[in-house]
Amino acid sequence: MDIHILGPSSYSLYLPRRQYPAKITEQSALSILKSALHRSLTGEVTLFSGKDGYLFFVKEASATPEVFAFDSLEELLSVPVEETVPSSLYYYDERYLLALYPLYGSTSWLGEFGEKLDMTPELWCHIREHGKALAEKGALRLLQSLALT
């Protein structure tokens, strides 16, 4: 196994077939990388399968999300969303908080619909501990399904 750090949040991982004869998926490669780095990791994984092994590129999602606050469920449901980034949804301090973990690109367009909050890792931990989790994963998928009903 070879791991290369390509940047502050990007990695490549090569797994030879002789060491990993079972079929390797994107999720199993991410688990192997987590174990090798001795820490949790979420992000986008791209897989290339060759005759002699597997090559993965991993772009890590930020640990501190970009968070947008909405005063009502109606405001939140009015956001035109497509599931393109990992997301979660919390209810905290009488507001709906939509957290996005962008891999790249900007989510600033959401500022047209909700208030972008200045988020620190400490504040995010506090919200996760004391807020009500409505969707810890797949919040955008949940909002899409609610908007369609």
C-alpha cells in the first residue's frame, strides 16, 4: 500500500491486487485510508481499477461545515437544492441549521435564502451536542424529498 499526500486535504492511495485480492470499493478504500492515517475521514473518492491494483484519489471534506440558518421550515424548503455535497440538518436556538461540507466550490449562493453563520470547530461541536439532529447525513436528500411532497 502506498499513500501520498497531494495537498492539505487530498490523498492518493495505491493498493496492489496481490495484497488486496478481494474487490475493493470506494468505501473500503476510505476505511483503509482512515486506518492508515489513524483518524476519521470523510470525502469524495475516485477509483481507478487496473490489472495490478487499485488507485484511489481522496478529496477530504472539511471537518467544520459551512452552516446556514433558517428561521422557518418554509424558508428552508424554499431553497433549490441538489444533492452534491455531504450535509446535515439541526434544530438549535429556534432555527434550522443546514450544514454543508463542500469538497470544492462555493456554497455562498445559499446566502440568498438563509443567514451564513461564522462557524468555529468549537461552536459546531456545541451545536451537535446540544441541538436536535434532524438529519445527521443526507440532509439535502431529505429536503428534496420533503419539497416534492
